[in-house]
Amino acid sequence: MAEISLDEVKKIAKLSRLKITEEEAALFSVQLSDVLKYAEKINEINTDDVPPTSHSIEMKNALRPDEIKPSFERDTIMKNAPAPEKGFYKVPKIIE
């Protein structure tokens, strides 16, 4: 069985830059040991016929398919430009 000692908890806390009290270290030692015991229990399950998965449910592409559609006319769009120039939007210069 995997047990996490008090010294290991203190070492982990130091590496994680966490300041913990002696009482917290004792509590974490018990809790982390329980987590490892549970993980060992899960490892007992036979998963030989279970295929590896990256998601618990089947994922499908949520995007719509690309379809070629007519675009807006340039003259119609340029009517919205405050200062069009030669068929393009004219914007302030931001890089010197």
C-alpha cells in the first residue's frame, strides 16, 4: 500500500512553496495516502478490452461546412467606409 509520510508532505509543500502547519501536514498525509489507495483500487480493474479514449463522449465537429456563397458588392461595402481611397478602407498610420 502507498503511504505518504509526513516528511514527504513537508517536502512537497516546500517544493510547491506552500507554508503548512504540522496539523495540516498530518491531515494531508492521511488524505494523500487515501488518494493513492483509491488509485491502486482503480488499477485492479481489467481494462484490456477498453479502447483508449481522449474524450468521455464522442466528439463531432461543431462547425458548419464551408460553402461558396456570393460576397457583398465592393461598392456597397465601401459606402460604410468613412474615408475610402482607391477601393480600399483608409486607416490612420500606426507604425512610423
